[in-house]
Amino acid sequence: MRIFIDANIILIGALAPNSAARSLIWLSFYHQFVFTEQIEREVHNKIDEYTIPGKIRTKAKQEIQNFLKGLEALSIPPGDPRNADSVSNPYDKAHYSAAKESGCDCICTYDFTDFSELDLPITTPANLIQEYAVETKSSDLSLFFDYIGLEEEGTVLFIGQIIHPTGIGKILTARGFRIEPDENGYIVIKGTDAIKSNPKAKPEANIQIGLSIRYKNNFIEIEEWRSKTEEWDNPTDFSKRYLTTGKAKFHNPIRSLISGDKGFNGFVKHFGVHPWYHKDKSIRNSLTQLSLRPHREIWSVKQLIQLFKSSFNGKR
């Protein structure tokens, strides 16, 4: 397929090495990725909006070029905005027109709101990778992961099935506490830095669920999400059920181990980890697309740059 990549794909693919966007490089032999100079300029402008040391800025921009080179992405001519009357955002008019005029089969983006009512299909990196995994019958679980990282606030989203409530395995660990099911399947927060653990219900087994773990300001909430129609091929709405709430002192390193823990027993459709708190609307949208999608707000870009800065400093 010929695929037009949005600015957020380039930014995340360049700065987050464990993300699904970065993994699109694996598909460079399978798909033709394209972009415009306007898209590339938008990515550089986002980096220039923040005050960061010159060496890190230079390195970040180098990573953008390395990512595009790894994708073997082609730069295509800009589109004519006059051919996209149905698109409200002026920048997106040009992007959509460029994709249509160059014969693209779809647009790959994390921001569905910009292109939600167009006739050109929209997809995410995770969706493309999972389609590839299904077509090639790959058993590599990492193809279903979108792991950007965790910091002092974050969101973990698991979509799939577990064989037993205890089969989720260790969910999240930090220095001083961990989140995992007890012997009865209730998810608990325990350890020397665990302040409060209030388990309310066990996750359902042997049906497809979404399991979100969100934390901010040391408060933790763990919810189960189920399609109201019990259909996941084209779900439109979800019910939310609190499994556990609590509080703990967060200290790096913070890791999520779902699917990577030897105690996991189930099936994975998607596993996403992001270093910011996703609100309910974002979780519902992510469940619909079977992919945890980064926020469109500019502060998430700032968070990515901070993560890249930390990684850069750690390698020096």
C-alpha cells in the first residue's frame, strides 16, 4: 500500500524507540510511506517550540531524518487545499489533498479527529503492524505493543483476553511497590511505598476486555472496559467498571509488565504504554481503534521531548 504519514507519526517514531510508530520501519519493504515537506517542517517546528539544549535539539532533528530514512519514505508534492473542502483545518486540507492526489491508499495518524469524516481510510501504526502480523501469521507479541514509556504519570492499556483473573500477571512495578493480582484475582497495590489499595472487583476472564491502568499525582485507578454490544469488530461504545483504586509513591524506574511477565496467561490484541494520563474519551477512542493513541494536545509533544532528553543524557 501507499501510505501518507502524519506529523505525529514522524515525531513519535523518531523520539520514542519502543513505539509502534518506530516499528513501522519493519514494514518499509511491505508498504510505501510518503510525506510532504510541510509535514516535515511541522515536526521541526514542534521541536523548536521548546527550550532545550542545542545538542539535544540537533540530535532530535537527526533522529527525525534517521526515522524517515529507515522508513524509506518519499517526499511528495504538496496538495491543493482547494480540493479538500470537507476538511476544516487549513493545514490538514493540504495534507489530505497531497495524499489523495498522489494515490495514497490511507493516512496513518494518531489523530483521527483531523480526518474523521473523509473518504480516505485512516489507520494507526499499531493497526498496520497488527494487520501485517495477521497476514504473515507472526507469533511475535512485540508486534502488538506500543510502548513509549512511563514517567510520574502514565497510562497502560491492555486489550485482549485473560484465561483467569490471576492470568494478567504483574501489571506495573516501580521502586517501592507493584501492582498485580492476588491469589483470588483481585488487583492490588502492595509494597513499602504503597499508600492505599482498594480492590473492588476482579477482571472478567475468557472474554475480550480493555484494561486501563492510569495514574497521576500518586493516585491510581484500574478499570475494565467492555463493548456494550459485546462486539469488538466495530465497537461504538463501552462500559467502564472500576477494579481497583489506590495511591502510591512513584519513583523511577516505572515499568509495565503485562504480556511480558511469565505469569501472563491470555491473548493480546493491543498493549500500549504512554507517559501521560489519558482521559475517558481518549481511552474510548483508543478502544474503538484497538490502539492507544497519543493526545493531540501540544503538551504531549513536550512530554516526548522530555523523554528523549532523558534518554539522550543517559547515553552520554
